[in-house]
Amino acid sequence: MSENEESTLRSVELTRTATGRYTVRNDAGAEIEFGQGEGLLSPVELLLAAIAGCSSIDVDTVTARSAEPSSFRVAATGHKVVEDGANRMDGLHLSFDVAFPDTAEGRKAAGLVERLVDLSHEKYCTVSRTVERGTAVSSEVHVALGAAEG
């Protein structure tokens, strides 16, 4: 892999911890447990969280330079659709509910939010832009019998 390809590569590793239970970890050691069952986010909920999180970072990073929000909540919703036996999500939607102090700095930050949400959607949020574009997902499979590796 060339140096340029290496600098653009993003990766996580998933490990099964029990039936329907998984831990995903990045190279920095941060991890999230998810799967099916009580107290766990599902993979679809993680997708919604990734879209909401990506746009939230775009908005928060810029507005926080002017004022710290007094509240910052984003709801991410979508509908599960089954077409010809195949599952997908449709109608993905983000709803931002952000408040700032009633100060000159807070009013400045508040005035930026709508444009920043638009810019995130149009240009900066890698996650939602990838979903909208419909990027292909490839896979490879390695199966072994006998003792598990490492």
C-alpha cells in the first residue's frame, strides 16, 4: 500500500464476545460493545449514531469556538424497509435541537448552526455522504477448522 493510501485508510476490528454480542475496537483502543439484546445498540442504531455524530462534530467544532452550547441534542431516525426480502433503511433524518446562552457569542454561534448543518450534509460528513452515494462494500472470507488463532 502506498503512503497516500495508508494515510487515508480507516479501520476497526470486530470481535465476537458471545452469541449476538460484539466489541468493535479502533487502533487507538477505543471500543464499543453492540449487538442484539438488552442494553446493546444494534448495528442499525450504530449507523444512525454515526450519521448523527459525524454531523454533530461538524457543527459543534465550529460553534464551540464562539460559545459553549447550553444543550446539544440530535435525533437520528429512519425507517427499516424490506423489499423483495432484502433489508435497508430509508428516509434517514437528523433533527438538531441546539441552544446557546443569550449573549453576543451565543447569538453568533446560534446563527451558524443551520449553515453548518447544510455544509456537513453537502460536503463534510463522510458518513452521510458515503451512505447517500451508495459506496460498494466488498468482503473476503477466511474459514479455519481446529484451534482458533491468537
